[in-house]
Amino acid sequence: MRYLKTAACAALLALAATAASTMPAASQTSAEILNPYASSAPTPPSGLKVTCLVDPNSLQSAKTCPVVHYMGMTTWAYSYIDNRVSLALVTYDGSGKIVRNVEQTGVRYVWNMTSSLTNKNVVIFGQSNAYVELPWANFGP
């Protein structure tokens, strides 16, 4: 009897894992903040650069960069080569193709991001703790 319970549990776990792996990425219901290595960033579009800081009051580069992952899309916050006080929010689909490139003024040199389940928004923090708050919809398809 114990074997049957164990086998049944194993079968259910396998079925759940298969279902989860075949679910479309668009079913993701909340924006997640990931921290990949800065060196793994896709090549930025012309005029942009990868700049991620260790904290808001230092110009020391961080090894990782916060990015938004939402509904199968990943958004990197690139800096402009001319150092303007703006970020380029560049969104890539699952195959690495750019689907959106939007300038967000008022903040530069990203160092942190948060995602709120309550407010359904992402807050992007930059140099001197300047920040911008955007709805999750800005990061999806």
C-alpha cells in the first residue's frame, strides 16, 4: 500500500512538472526582478550601455543588474552613452528579439528594482536613489 501511495505521488508530481513546463510564458501573473550578471546582457542598441551600480551613492559597477521578467519578456534598464538622466527600458522576447525600447526620464544608472504584488508595479532605483514607478503592463507583451 505504501508503494502505491509513493508511486501515485510520484506520478502526480511528474504530471504537475510537465504541465508547468508546457504552460505558456504569458501565464506569468506577476513581474519578477532577476539579477543576472551584467556581462550576460544582450548587446544594447546603438547609443546605449550597460551600467549597473552597487548602490545609489557610488559609481562602482555591480557584477549583476536588476532586470524585470514578466509574461515571457525581459526588460533591461540601459544607460545612455551621453549620460543623460534617463534610462532606456529595452524589452526582449523569449528569443532575444527587441519588442520595445522606451526612454524613461528622471533616473539613470540603475542599481535596484522592486516589484509590488499589492500595487502591481515595478520601482526602478538609480543614482542618488532617484526612482520611477511603472505598472507591470509596461513590461509585458
